[in-house]
Amino acid sequence: MRRVLFFVLVAAAVTVAAWLIAGIPGHVVASFGSITIETTAPFAILILIALAVAILLVWQFCGWILALPGRGSIWRGRRVRRQGDQAITRLLVALAADEKREAWREARRARRLLGDSPYTLLLLAEAGRLSGRDQEADRAFRALAARKDARFLGLRGLLRQAVARQDWPEAMKLAKQAEETRPGTTWLRQERTELALRTENWADALELVGDDERRTAYYVAAADAETDNTRALGYAKRAWQQDPSFAPAALAYAKRLRLAGQEKKAQAVISKTWKRAPHPDLAAFALALQPDNASRLRAAKRLIDSNPASPESKLLIAREALDAGSVAEARQYTERLSAEGFKQRRLYLLTAEIEEQERAARQAQEAAEAEARKIREAEEAKAKAERDAEEARLRAERQRL
């Protein structure tokens, strides 16, 4: 409908224009040398319009002829682009099908057709990496890194290559360059954290990990790895402050305090952690400096004052009481644990030791009693022999008389 309306309007405009031109009065005379042409004004106008249209057509034809080489280049470019796109499609299909050699061949073909564009270089590098051509992949990633618009892609690929061959110094350098190129990237932050952990660069790890539940463990690791006792003490203190119930943090802090000559404070740290979460390693540290078993038992009783109801507390006292020779006290605590339903191998082994010592004590007592009985019997036999000898002497004297 719109086309019909447009055609009607154009026809009307042409009709009106023809009518207006036909209504123009006058004659036009043109002389060319000896030739003179005379015509009416409307016809002269029509001739001029036709001449203008002819000139325009000739101009357009000349432009089309001159543009033929460029049109050929555009056609060839489109053909190359189409072939390159086909090569990339085949490359992606080969990668999806895990056909590594085919992917590598199509990647090289796509690069030859399309040039060193970011996506051809990236696909070439990935195809080279998957097909085991690490050097070619490395060169492609470096070419990407050299481009301003694809530098991060190249650095990421190089970083993955360095991590794969465990070249940690190179990986750290590439990670820093990638951070400068695109700061704040979540993936890069995770990679830098993993690299810091692999290289035991705890300062960087603590800076990168943020508010993470692993932060306490990193502080402990940093304290253990630090050679300077002051800095190690600072790391251990922060670890313990973040999680006072974490036994490794308490031990790291207490050890550094002990090295610094602050034994009382170290014992206080162990006691506070024992109150929250008793652990055998805490007890081992707290009792390590005691000179004998009796002193260890007294120190153990002081330690469990903060948490006497804990099974670990009762097990500790039972152990130390047994070592100190107080078998009855040890038996008392193990029986409490058994009554409370505490079932661990440590309790069973400790109970077996108590029973063994009790059996040994009974056997020793029985042996002592048997020995005493034999001594008593020997003395009685000796006294009887002496009495018998005296009686015999007396009888012999009476017979002589």
C-alpha cells in the first residue's frame, strides 16, 4: 500500500512539473558555428534535463570502472575472512572433540588467513598447549602479551605455563605484571594467593587472603617459618587472638613467649586455650619443664582447674597420676570417663596400664608375703631345731648322771 501511494505521489509530481514546464512561454535559440537551433523553452528545458541525466550516468559508470580493483580486494577479503571463520569453527570443534593435532593444524591455518588477531593468537596458544607444543604456545602467549588490548590474556597464559612447569619465580613475576595490567581480578588474586602459599611467602599470603577462615593457619605458618623471634611472636599472637580455641595457634604463641623468657604468660595462654578446647599437645607443652612425675601431676591439676569437667582433663590427670605412682587416683578418673561414655583408644590403653600396674603390685605383694612366710617358717624351724637340740643335750646329761 505504501509503495502504491508513493508511486501515485511521484506520478502526480512529474505530471505537475511537466505541466508547469509546458506552460513556460518563449523560444530558445542556440548557435554552434554555422548551425543554429531554435526551439521552444519547454523543449529546451527537457533537453537540458536529459543531458544532465546522461552526464550523471556516464559519471557513475566511470566510477564503477575505477572501483573494480577495490571491489576485487573486498571480495577477496570477504572470501579469506569466510575461510578463516571456517578454520576457527573447525578448530573449536577439534578442541571440543579433544583432537589435538587437528586443532593445531586449524589454528595455524586460521592465523595464516586472519593474521595475528587476539582470538587467533589465543586459540593458537591453547591448541599448542593442549597438543604438547609448549614453545609454540609460549610464543603465541608472548605475542598476545605484547598487544595492549590483549596483554592480560597473554600474561594469564604465560602464568599458567609457568605454574605447570613449577617455575615459581617466573610465575610470581608474571602474576605481578598481570596485577598491574588488570588490578583487582578475583582469579588473579586467587592465583597469587596459591603462589604465595607454594613459595611460603606468608607475608603476601596474609595480604591477599583477606578475611578468610584460613588466615589463622597462615599466621601460624608465618610464625613457624619466621627466623626473627620478635616478628614470629607478632604473627603467633595475631593467630591466637583471632582464634583462641585453635591449639596450633596457642602453641605457636606460647612457644615464642617461652623463647622470650615469658614463661608465666605462656602458661596463661595454654590455660586459656585449654579452657576453650583442651588438647593433648597443650598439656605436653605445659608440663614439659617439670622436673619429675610428682611435679607434673601438680602442674596438670593446676592446668585443668579452668576446665575440670572435660574428658581431656580427666584423661590427663589419670595419665599423670599413674606415672606418679598414684594408681588408685588414676583408676578413679578412668572409671569416671568410662561411666560418662568416653570411648577412645587412649582410655583403653591407659586402663590396661593401670590394670597391669595393679597386677604387678598384687604380684609383688604376694611375693613379699610368700617371702615373709618362708622367712617366718625358716625362723620357726630354726627355733624348733634349737629347742630339740637343747632337749637332747639335757636328756644326755641326765643319762650320765
